Amino acid sequence: MPLEQVAELEDGRGLALVEACADVWGWQPLSREGNRGKVVWCELAAA
């Protein structure tokens, strides 16, 4: 979904912002010991 459309939503903007700013990014689920959720990581270029 384009960032312009995501900006109007009340939630779910986090990954769109990461994708828009990061050079490389990814995620993986947390499933150890019954935990739910995910880890999101990104690499940003030095300015």
C-alpha cells in the first residue's frame, strides 16, 4: 500500500514508515516459549 494511503489509517503505519526510510529491512516472528509478535529490523544509510 502506498505511504500516502497508509497515512490516513489509524494504525498499521509502522512497517510502511520503516520501508519508506530504510535501505534494507525485514522481520521474523517471535515464537519462542509461546511468545507472539515479531522482530523488525532495518539498515539506514549514513548521511
